[in-house]
Amino acid sequence: MNTEYQKLISCLIKKCSTNMEVDIDVDMEVPKRRPTAANSMFLTNKEQGEWAEKIVLEAINRDSQEFCSIRYGHSSPLSADSPRFSEHYSSYIKELNTIGKRPDILIYKRADIPSHYDCRDEDFIRKAIAAIEVRSSSFLINKYSEFMEKRTLDAKEKIKKCQEKLKTEPYSGLLLEKSPEDHKMIQAATVDTFRDLKVGLKAQSSTRQLKELSKILAEMKEQIKILCKRDYLSITPKLEDFALVNRWIQRFGVKHYYLQVFFDKAYVISFKNILELICDPENKGTKFFVERDTKNQRKTTIKVKVRAGKEILGKIDMPEHHAKLKELDRGRLLYYVTFRGGKGCLDSDTFFREIVDAK
């Protein structure tokens, strides 16, 4: 049992509770509400999550000779419309309140796995060297990064052109007359400080030249907004899961990680590092932000900048996707997407450094 790790996580959880102004301590009870209906988006997201988990499992088991992964997380084929779902959900809530949230994958030394094992055996669980919660994202991170880089460069170029106009007459003199602070700030701005510009002058329309000045400033403000928008993809733990992850850690003492799978790469970050980021208020808005995510049933989600993690699957082959139909017990039909195939290539150095040998 890794008691030092358990104490550290417990301490970080308490600090996060203060910073986030919510109670996410280890004794938080799980709400007893349950889903009442299935929908196509939920089923597609579920299929994508299961595909992402399969990609990670296969990559580790294929590319690591010393270590292997086994499926451990909670899963059910029942939909919310099934008459047996209520009983199943009650059992799930009881488990969450007892041992916490089971991670999707456990990592073991191959030598520590017997020919027959039981994932309900708590002594066997404690032998794991790491636990991984797999998250999926419907993005190609390389293409997203290229798009955002171009968007940023275009916005900076447009701001620069606006700045050059504002340094010439009659606009420079008009701006100095109407707002000396804006004039000074715009004159001194560089490409690296454009996103920090806060132009305060309101629209002026009394003369043609003032209208033109207002138009230039409006364009500058619009491009500054673009620069200030989030331009990175994220690793996405749900805030309400923190207490449940902590509960599981306190019971089993196994190091916990989040692994975000995109359709071309995957990144990993430790739960400890996520908590450390959140504990520092200076990181909010730069290294992480908080959002109620539609994909996660409007639950409060922590969006950690993906580059805060490490690339662990350097290449993922695109899966095939197929339409599927599910007929619910009361005759309702749902169409959704399933995913087949694909392959992830494990970065063995990152896997060993960030997971196996991490302190």
C-alpha cells in the first residue's frame, strides 16, 4: 500500500476544494439521481470511449514486453430505458460509495498476473503499478493545432495592420485627443503583447474621420478577442469524479492517471499533476479552465491543457465507423455510430518514465 501517495493525494484534494470553492473531499456522497432515457449522442460517445479504451489496452499489451494492461472499469450493455437498469444503477451507486470510481485500466508487471485472476480481489488490485482513466476526444490534434496556429497568425497580422494605420495621421492625432491611454498602449504594443491590449475608446460617429477611427479600433478589438480565445485541446476529468477517484486511491493505494485519446494521438497526465495545477489559482485560464460540457451531460469538467501531459501514443490509425440501430424496449429506435479497428503506437520511453517509474 502506497501510503505516502495516498496522503499526498488527500492533501491536494483538500487544497483543490478551497481553490474551486466546492466540497470535493473524500467523504462526498454520490447523488442518487439516475439517467431516465438513452439518446443517440450518448450511445455514440459510449462507443467512442470503448474504442479509445481498446486502443490503449492493445497498444500497451502489444508494445511492452515487461508490462501489460487489463480492463477493470465499470461497464454495462443496459440502456437507461431498460427495465433492469434501475437495479443495475443502484448497484453502481453502492459501489461508488464503497470503493469509489474504478479506473478503466490497471497496469501490472506481467510476472505479477496469475493465469487466473479476479478483478474483485482487492489484494490483486493493490498489486497494480498504475491505474488509467481513459477519456476520448473527437478531434485530430495535429489538424487542430495547425488550424489554431494559422488563426493566431492571421489575427496578429490583422492587428498589426490596424496598429500601422493608427500610427499615421489623422488617426494617431485623433486617438491621442480622444484617449491618450489607448494611444500610448497601441503605440507601444508588439506582436507578443497584442493579446493584452484592452482598447477602451467607444465608437465615435460625429465626423467621417472619427467613424473611420472607430472602424479600425473595432477590427482591432475583434482580432484581439480571437487571440484571447482558447487555442488548445484538453484532458478532461470531471470535477465530480475527483472525490470518487480519491476514494478509490485511499482504498487501494495505486497511482492514478488520465489518458486522453484523440483520433491521431494520445496524451497522459497523472491525477497528482492535475490536482497540483488546479491548486494554483494562477493556472486558471492558462493551463486549465472550467466548463459545463454538453458531451459530459453538462457536468462541470476541468479542461487541462493537453500539452501539460505527455504524448504516449505517438500515432493512431483512424478506425472505421459504422451506423448502428438500437431498438429500445418500448419501441423507440436510436441510430448511433460504432468504431472498429485502428491501432495506437505506444511510446515506450514515455510509458516507462511517466507511468511505470514515476514518483
